[in-house]
Amino acid sequence: MKTIAIIGAGNWGTALAATLAQLGHAVTLWAYEAEVVESIRFRHENDLFMPGIKLPENLSVTGDLREALGGAEIVVTVMPSHVCGALCQQMLPHLRPDMIFVSATKGLDTGRLMRMSEVIRSVVGDSFPPRLCALSGPSFAKEVIRGDPTALVVASDDRDAAQQVQREFASRVLRLYTSSDVVGVELGGSVKNVIALAAGVVEGLGLGHNPTAALITRGLAEMTRLACACGAKRETLAGLAGMGDLVLTCTGDLSRNRTVGVELGKGRKLADIIGSMRMIAEGVKTTKATVALAKKLQVEMPITFQVHRILEGEVSPREAIRELMERSLKEE
């Protein structure tokens, strides 16, 4: 059994913490919100993000990073992408070279166009070379925490680190595959949220299954082009972190990004939609970073570009779809 720190107590962080605690690991969940710490500590529930779901009594919780990281052998980062760098800076005094870092955040740094493992390395790398993994795949937190079988992929340049995470996380709930393609796994998990926004827009407009199927298929093509331009392997995007996560996020009612798209399709303003949500829809910020990265690498991503225009209020959802359909004709 391992000593594991989970940094971030949203839906996914809570689900991972509960699942790993049930395996017998010594798990400490770090939460930013004092009310989350209190509710888990005294009622064994995350009242803010997962109300009504009982958590294992052997799951520890704290709002103190030093306490969370002390003695940890594996550190799982599940914070929102836009606070990853700042939070890693706060964690730095309590980190050690022997720790294995598992990034489970699906997003991009908007300012520096970095993947989350790159953000972590940029902070920790000056002190020591971190042993980094990226965890991704089709995984709704509420299904994981209720015990539904879920398959994920853990990617790392450090084969031993990936295999350790695979062994320690594997259970009747989680099946993990290893990969050496960190770039593909992280970009697949991030950019699929952008396509899910588009799929939600289609649903919100009341359109049928045809456009959703087309968006998923052509969205996967866009994800693959960008990932390969960044050095990823094409087959990674056909796997769990690419196609698998894309299908789930574009079709599942538990998808926050799809939900935002649905409301946009119904005509609601983005600010109103975001303001009414408790959890973060990573795709909103990721869209801007993806467009910037695609322009930098000269990668064609028409669906992503139209999603960005919708988010910026430049076009209506129907206008965006019309422009996509009227693009110049070409081979698939």
C-alpha cells in the first residue's frame, strides 16, 4: 500500500481519492475550500461537489499542503488548469525527488500554451527532475465513485513510474493501460473538451444525431492533427485518451463541457452559464489555448475555431454551423 496525496477535491479528485482509499492506500485529499474539508472530516461527504455520496472513513482530508504532501509517495494533481502553476509553487517546499507525480487535470495553460505536465516540470524542474505521469481517459467521476468499471491510460517517459501507478491504481473499478506518449494523452484529454462544447451546441439547437456523429469524427481528426504536430503518436488519439474520452464527453449527460454547449445552443450567454455552474468546464479556457496553439503550428482546426468564435460572441451557434457546412469541398 502507498501513501498518496490528492491535490484538488472537485468531482474527479474526490472520486480518485475515494477509490484509492477503498484499495487500502493511505490517502490524503487536499481541498482549497474550508467547507469541503469540514464536510469530509466530520460527515464523510463532499457536500460542495458530491453531496449525498458517502466517502470511505479511512480517507483523510486537509487544507494544509504540508500535511497533505508529508510522506507522500505518489502525488496526484487534480486542480483546475489555470491554477496549476501557482499551486505547484506553493507545493514546492514539500516535494521530494522520489515522489511520483500524476497529473489528472485535463486542460492547457492559456498563457504559455503548456500541457499540465509541462507546467509542473517548469516549476519543479529547477529543484529536481520530477517523475511525471499523465492520467486520462473516459471517466465521469460520479460513475467511478459508484464503482462502474472504467478504463484509463497512464503515460510517462519514465516506464517504471507509469507501471507503478498502473499497479497501485488498478482495481475492480479502474483498469489502467500504460503509454509512453505523454503529449498525445494530455492533448487528447484537453482538446476533446472543445469538441464537446460543439456537440452540446448541436444538442441545444435541437438538431439530430447526424451532426453529432460528424462532429465527433471530424473533431477527432482535428485533435489528431494538432497532437501529431506537437509530436504525439497518431494511434494514441485513436485510444482511450483520444476517441474514448471524446465519445464520452460529447454524448454523456454528465459532461460539463457538453452542458455548456447545450446552453449556448439554447441562446444563453456564456457568462450566465458559467456563473450558474459550481464546477469548472475546462473546455472554455482550453478553446482559447487550442486556437492559439493551432495558429502557432499552422494546424487547420475549423470546428475548434468556430467554437472559439461562439464563445467570443462573434457568431451565433447557427451561423457557426452554417459556415462549417459551406467550407470549400475536399477529400476526407
